[in-house]
Amino acid sequence: MRRALVILVGILVVALPSSAAADRTVAPPGFSSLSQYTEVVPTASGVAPTAAPTAAASGTQSSPAVALAKVVAATAPQKVATTDRTLRGGPGATALGSVAVGLAGGGGGMGLALPVILVACLLVALALLARRRRARS
Amino acid sequence: MLATLCLLAGAGAAGPALASGLPSLQLGFGDGLYTASDSAVRATWLERSAALGARVVRMYAGWPAATRPADPADPADPAYAFTSLDAAIRDAAAHHLAPLLVFSGAPSWAEGPSRPASATPGTWLPDPAAVGAYGRALATRYDGHFPDPLHPGLALPRVKLFQLWNEPNLSAYLTPQWQRRAGRWIPVAADQYRLMLNAFYAGVNATVAGDTVVAAGTAPYGDFGHGQRMMPVVFWKNLLASPVSFDVMAHQPYSIGSPPTKALDAGDVAVADLGKLTSVLRAAERRGTALPRGEHHQLWITETGYDTRPPNPGGVPVATDARWLEQSLFLFWAQGVDLVTWYLIRDQPPGGPPDSSSQTGVYYYAGNPKPAATAYRFPLVGHRVAGGKVRAWLRAPQAGTLVLQARSSGRWATVRRTVVSAAQILDLPVPGRPQELRATVAGISSLVWTL
């Protein structure tokens, strides 16, 4: 059990600094990162956007937004790779690219890798615990 | 609001577009040039604005009362210094442009007590009563009947559009944004702004009917928790949580990337995210907190733009800027926007510290046009719909016979010829699989749109 906990803590020590580091800031082209027109992006996926009590900004899309999504998809430039350049506002950035980058955790953190590692770590710890109990019995 | 539509229709824009069956899109610019002290500068840029198809000019009125007026609702009170604004409004009217007066920042006598050193002067708890009185003074001075001090026997021009504050979700303009109460950080800026807006609406409408009050002009991005900025969705939800009177919801999106690039945070609102705001607004209308009850509040974009390279090394190339301007206008229109006032007709002087100068104009600082000037005057966007079919969206710069051409396999061919009205919006099917589109009307050519 102790070994499993040591492994778990070790992985957390390695993983957390990259995901819990300061939020990343992206700026419109030509704007300084000091600008008031920058967007602060959480570096790990699934982070709640705000702590304000009335800030439960719904992630659901209204029907106008759904209609817009079709327009956006139709007008977005083609053949664009989802790169860091795209996120930073380079020519050819697309809504699809934004979504992909968002799902990947903004490109700067570990994104989906972090929960996968944590789940794997938990499973390993549980397996070790079960094995140890079986050995004792 | 009806007055607004009539005003713009009178300027020769709204009527024909509505007649086409598609919603209209009015255009304007926001720029400090319109209130420049040099009348020749004002005249030059008002003339160029009108020539590009603008019908509205967003002008920075300020709050020109260094000391508290004896009667702050009286525009003739000697504490007010309206001479410069009078001149700018006379010039705008002479160019048949509708001024949208905006002011942001309170004189010290109209701020709340005990402004902390961290708060920018003019931002701290502006007194709602003083805001309301100033709104009444502005609306009265420019009601079309107020005697012109410089021209006895004549009246100052009528102004119908008034915007309260700039980006009130930023501490750069309104403080505090958050306050700690009972161990929790509470968003308070929207509550303060609601008090100001209700007072301003009452003041503007106190003496003359038919004026339009524009709310906010929210900035696109906020901070998590209790930072210096409030996300616009958070701001609007808080603002509309209790009854508040206004005619127009205004927002000011600056995209991180190309126009279709959505904000990554749910509470932020870039060019392609306006549904986040309209859903909040329409819900408030149904709930009865967006007043006047029964009014369909319009959505305006009172600032947007892209810094260009040159002159900003970090900006987008000017050809890309032109394409993004067209795409922005199309996306705004598709999301139900009624008016866009582009931020800057001319670049500001380059140099200085970061962000002290904006290069979002459709003209360079030297006065020569960027490709964006053509894009603004005659926007044309090719877009794909279901089945991969192509449509051409455009806004006609003039009345005349529109000729739409498509290039396929290296050859240009006319695909549509139709009579249009000035400012008419069209969304036309394009046969085949074109690679490029272009259009002309009345001798004016659009840029080439590459699909």
C-alpha cells in the first residue's frame, strides 16, 4: 500500500506543476500580452471558467449559435492544421482548430494526458492493494 | 429604437436592404479623429468615412465639467464646456453622419468617495444621479432645438444615439469589478453599472422621445475569479439579473485569431460567439428584466478590428486584415448584429509603449488606404453551405447593376447580374465549384475572395 501511495504521489508531483501552473494568456494579433484584450486560458481541460457565484456561464449553445456554427464551418479557411500558431491567431485559424486546441487543454498544459495518467495511477494503486491483500489472506 | 431605424433609413441605408428580404447591416467608425481639435482633420475623415459607406460615427464626448455644475442637468450651465463637442457634431451633421456619443470616465466630483490609489481616476463608483443628470444635459443640448451659441438663430444638430461608458467590465474603465463579502468575491461592477444605466436612460428620455441608449460595449475577455476584468457573459448575466432600461446591447470583440475563432472560455465572447450574449439578452426580455418591456433590443458592435503589419510587427498582413474584416462583417450579420462601428478609420501614430497605439484603421497613419478600405466599402465573402455549394454574401456599396463573377479553371465568368440598392445585403448561390469570387457595381470593385 505504501509503495502504491509513493508511486501516486510521485506521479502527482511530476504531473501537477505543468497543469496547475499559471493560466496561459493568448492575445489578438499585434496586441501585447499585457493588453486588456487578452484571453486567459486554463491549461488543463475541464477547468471551470469562473468562481463567481453568478458566473455559471453555460457551455450549451443557443440555437442561433448552432446556426452560426454551420456558418463558421462553411466560411473557415480550409487545410489548416491545429498548431500553436493557430491558437495565437495566425492566419488560417479556425473554429475547429480552437475547439481542438481547447480539448487538448489549450496546447500549453498536459490536456487529456493528465486525467489519463491519474486514472492509470489509481488503477495501479488499487491493483497493488488488492494483490497485497490476497497475499496476506 | 424605431427612431434609430428611421434615422438610419433616412441616411439612405436601411430601406433598400430591408426590401431585399434580408436583414440590413449598418456601418460606422469609431475614432478620436472625429473630435480632433483641428477642423480640417475632422472634415477629412468625416468625408472619407461617408465615402466608404459609414452612416454612424462613434464620437468621444467626454464629461466636460471640471467642477460640479450648479444644475448638472442644464446643458447651459457655465460649468459645462461643450464648445469642442458642438463643433464636432456640427461637422458630422454636415457630412450626413449620425453621431453616436459615448463617454467613459467621471470627473472627480462625480466619483464615489475614497477612491483607492489602485483605481484609475474617473472609474471609481460614478454617481448614478450625476450620470443621469449628464445624460439629460446631453440629450437636451442635442435635441435639435437647443440654440447654437455660435450661430444665433440656428439650433445645434440633433443627436439620437448615446452610449454609456466604454467596456464597463474592465477595471480600466469601471471600478471596483469585484468585492469581497463574507469571505467570497462577488461581482459588483454590473450592479453599479445598472444603477448608472437606469439613471442615464431616464435622463436621456426625460425631455425628448426617440433617443437610443446603448448599453456597455463590453470587452471580449475577462479573468477567472476576481481579477481586473469580468467576463462579458458574467457581466451581462449580472446586469440583466434585475430590471434595467436600455435600447441596444453593445459588445466589442477582438478575436485571438481569424474571425471564426471562438473564445476558449465559456464566459468570453469573440467575434463568432455572440450567441452567448443574445441568449442572455433574449432570456432577460422574456423574464422582463430587459426594459422597456416588449422591446426587441438590438445588438451592436461598437468596436472591433485587427492590428496590421505594417506597421505593427505583431499584426496580421494587410491582405489578411482585409479578408478578416469582410469575414467579421459577414459573421456579425449572420449573428443578428444591426450596426458595426469599426475601431479606427485611420491608424494611430506608431511607436510608444505596447498597446498605446492601435493599428486597426482601414487607412495607414500616413493617410493612404489599406486593402481593408475596399473591403469595408464593398465586403464580399464566399461561403459554403450544405452539400458543398458556394454562396456569395455581399453588401452593395452603391445602387446600380451588380455583376458577380466566379473563377473556375483559370477563367472568370459572370454568374449573376442583378440590380441592387445602396447598402443592400445579398446572399447569392454560385453555380459550380468556383475558386475565386469578385463583384462590381457602379464602377466599384470588391476585393477577390478566395475560397
